Amino acid sequence: MNPSAPGLLTLSSFLMSRTGQAARRRLAIQAERRGLRLWHVMVLCALEEDGSHSKGELAARLEIGSSDVIKVVDDLVGAGYVTCTRSSADRRRVHVDLTAPGRSAAAGINSDLAAADDEVLAPLSGEERLRLFDMLNRLNGHLGQAEAGPDRPAPRPEPRPVRGHAR
């Protein structure tokens, strides 16, 4: 699909946007195959990586509205992937934890998403993938700091291993 204004193809930010849309579609397809949406995946992965969170912590960490987190968590409770328990110290605080099926689902979806990542990055060598990851991570950190202010440190996630390519 070519845009009606070909000059847009000379803008890196436009190309990143188009590439991001195509990549998101592939990630969403993988999630849908498991009966999930991307927000479900984000919550499952956050819980898998860092353990129990309150709903408020999930909303802040994932930059999702509180009411949206409540709906997503309710969906995941219904699927048997998470449990919710009230804090004994603060009854207003609800902790969300993965269940055994939730851990299994998170592991499976991580594998599916890695396959989608490989599909999107197929034209790139292992070295190019690592350079792209570093550049995108730096841009993401820059934009995150610009939006939040100079006092907020930018996260530096580690790239996942590149399958089929030596590092």
C-alpha cells in the first residue's frame, strides 16, 4: 500500500509508523490465536516478568487507564489466567497474580510474539536486528523522557536473543 503523498516515504517517522502498524497487526494476530488482545498480553507479560502487581501499579507500568486495566484483569480472571486478592494492609488495594495456566499462557504467547518479531525482522541480519533494537530503544527512551520530563529515567530493556543469527 502506497500513501497518496509519496513525499511521506522520505520521513523516517512516517516509515516507523507504517512499520509499527504492520508489526502491531502481526502481534495482534498471534494474541487473537490464543483468544487474547494485546492488552491481555501486556498484563500477562508484566506479571510474568515482575510478579504480583496491584491493579493501579499495572495501569501505571503499562500506561493503560485504570478502568481499562480493570476490564482486562476481569477478562483474565474469567479465563483462569490470574487471581485477584485484596491486600490485608490496605483493603482498597487489589493484587493481581498469575495462575499456573496464566504462566503457561504467558510462556506460549511470548513464543508466538517472538515468531511474529522474527517475521517482521526477516530481511535483517542478526547484527542489523541488534542495531535496530538499540536505535529504537534510544528513540523510545528519548520520546518517553520528552513526554514525562527530564527527571524520569528511560528504561533500557535487553534485546531478546536473535534466533537463527549469531550475536
